[in-house]
Amino acid sequence: MNTKAAGWALALALSCATAASAATAEPWDKDVGNEAPKLIAAGWVGTPVSLEAVKGNTVVLAFWNGDIPC
């Protein structure tokens, strides 16, 4: 197989793979507008806080991993 044909074959394979994954992927915004799941998390000083207690307020969830050195 020559270089040009191999390039076209690769392009066709990649476009088919991309189309297949896009057809099966979930939309990223599928949960926008839905009610949040029940959640009780540790507050700033470790006291439990539920989402129901802060309903109507802006809530910022911060996730981090203490195992990764800064």
C-alpha cells in the first residue's frame, strides 16, 4: 500500500471511530436543570452540611487530593 492510500485509510478509520464514539457518548449537560442527588458533605470545619440546608443559595463544591504534593 502506498503512502497516500495509507493516509486515506487512516483518515477513514479515524472518522468512523469518532462518529461511533459520538453516537454512544452521553451529552455532558444531560443533568442540567435536574434536582441534585441527596448529598451530605463535610463543611469548612468538618461539620456535616446537606444540600437541602443550603437550597436556594450558590453552592461551590471543591474537590482535591491531599496525596498529591504541591
